[in-house]
Amino acid sequence: MEDVLQKLRSADERTSPPRAFDLEATVRRGQARLRRRRFVQASVGVAAVVGAVAGAFVVTPLSGGSGELTAAGDPSPEDALSLLAEPAGIDDELPAMLGEQVSQQGLVASTARVVTETEDTKFWAAVNLRGEICFVAYTKHPYNRSATGCAEVAAFLDDGLAIPAGPSPRWGDALLVPDGYELSAGQAADRTLVTPNLAVPRDE
């Protein structure tokens, strides 16, 4: 029994008395934790805003139209001449006898579209491997004359594209023009528009 009492006394000596509850210290610690939590939340919010702004900076240029992304905003051949964007048909095929001219000018045959066809001459617009607009004319039998020319889109928009066409050299130059083009006084002096995109020499 004496041993049990001795052990109890020893345990009581090792046990420290409970500390008094400090309300003010507890409140201060709670406020400090709250401030840290608010700082972390604010930091996350700022990071989210920066991320959103960065995303807009990257995505906005990609979401723009293609025209905005081309060098110096240059228009495409289809922008200058909308018939080039029309679906291809059987009548749009270039004659096999024009193969050499097609090769020399680098024409992409699948881009050829008929502009119009007169009694003796057929006219096409096309695009070559350099992205230029090309103008092709073929005068049928018995003349079997042909002519081809190409121009950069910017030059075509300014002046159109003229090539010799018709039954004889004396017939003059046909002029392919972009959508909405108005002939200058000099161009209109000896040509007449037969379609919105083609002016041919006036009949003498």
C-alpha cells in the first residue's frame, strides 16, 4: 500500500499545473491566421487575373481573321477577284494545248476560273505558285492564239492586268480588273467592260 501511495506522490510532483487561459493571446493568434489566409486568397486572385490577361494577349491574335495575320495585311487573290473562290466546273479547265504556258508561268491549273467567253476567245483567271493573279486568253480555231500574264495582287488592284488577246495583234489588249474596279479615262478610251472583271477593245 505504501508503494502505491509513493507512486501517486511522484506522479503528482511531475504533473505541472494547468496554465491559465489567455483570451487576448488566443484572439491575437486567430487574427494573425485570418490575415495570412486573406493574403493567400488575394495572391491567388491576382495570379488568376494576370493569367487571364496573358491568355487574352496570346489568344486574341490567333482569333483574328487570316487577313490580319498575313504580312502587312496583304489581300489574297480571292479578295481581289471573288470568282477565284467559286467552285470549279468542267468549263473552267484550261486547254491541254496551253500546257507550256501553264508550266512557264507556274499556274495552278485547279485555280483556273472562266471569266467569260466571246464568239472566238475564252478568258480565264487563275493563281500561280507565287500567289499572283494570272490572266489567260485563248482564241479558238482557226487562229489558235493564246496569251498569259501574271501580276502581284497589289499591282493588280491598282491597274488590273492586260494581255494581248483576240484574233490578231491589231485587236489590242484585254484587261482583267478586280471586283469593283472603275476604268481610268485612258483604259476606257479604247475598251469596254463586258463583265464586271473584263474589259475588251472596242470594235472599230
